[in-house]
Amino acid sequence: MEKELTILTTEQAAKYLVMSEYSLRELCRKKMIPHARIGTSHYRFTLESLNQWLREQEEANYVR
């Protein structure tokens, strides 16, 4: 059985990541965070991808 994905809007994802929507859109434009683009100006994010991205950011900060 396939796991159901939790999809977030830009507003929801920004709140989850505790950052501004502007900063989140900038990360999307620079292709620095996983996202799906809907149309020309809407982004969607999966909770699972955001959690993985956060783990990767934490690990990158502690590489010696």
C-alpha cells in the first residue's frame, strides 16, 4: 500500500520551516529546496521532502 503524501502550500511550508514566504520562494528559484511548481507562480512541498532537506542542512553544518 502506497503512503499518502502530505502536501503543503508555500505559506504552510514557510510556517513549518519558520522562515518568510519570500525566503522560501527564493530557495525555490535557486533550486535549493525540493518543491513542485504548479503553473507559473505556485509551489507545493511534501512534508517528507522538507524533513529530509532539514536533516541534510543539519548534517552539512556539522561536517568536519
